[in-house]
Amino acid sequence: MSDATPTSDSPGFDDMTRDIAEVPAVEVIVTVAVNLMSAAAVKLGLTEDGDEHKDLDEARKLVHALAGLLDGSATEISSFHAAPLRDGLKSLQLAFREASLVPDEPGQGPGEKYTGPVFG
């Protein structure tokens, strides 16, 4: 069994809490959105490794979560931040539609509950 006590090289919980307390909410939201976008791109096979990590079921979940986050935070983040995130979301939704052997009906794809139907 390993000892879960933090070493002097790892930050303590109090340090991490203090660090995150200094980060504006918009920055946290955008960072989470970018992480979701990156993970979805990997699961869609849009990276150099392509099909090695492709998993459309996982991609669907990530794209849907991204759409929900953007929908829920739309009034909280400025259009300066929201516009490129929405563009990225639409690109992922289109990539999902193209990668699917049996495409979802319009309005039934990942995140389309929040964005409405996405057409190429």
C-alpha cells in the first residue's frame, strides 16, 4: 500500500485552493471548454494518431458536455470568449456527423439538444 502523503515537491491542498481562488471564473470556464474540445478531437480521431484513439461513444459524451457547458455559461462569458468556442463546438459536431457510419437525425447529434441541428 502506498503512502498518500504529499511530498515537498507536490503542492498542498491549501496552495492549490489559494491558486484557483485567484483565477477568474471566465478563465476556468474557457479552460474546461478547451479541455473538452481537445479530448473530443482525440476521440473523434482528429489527431496525428487518428484512428488509434477514435471512440465515437466517448466523443459523443464530450461534445454533449461541451455544448451544455457553453449553453449554460453563455450569459456569463463574453462573446469574445464564446464565439470561438461555439465555432469549435460546431466543427466537432460536424466531424462527429462525418465520422458516424449511421449519422444521427438532424437535431439528435451530440450537443444538438443545446445548439439545434448542425448541418455541413
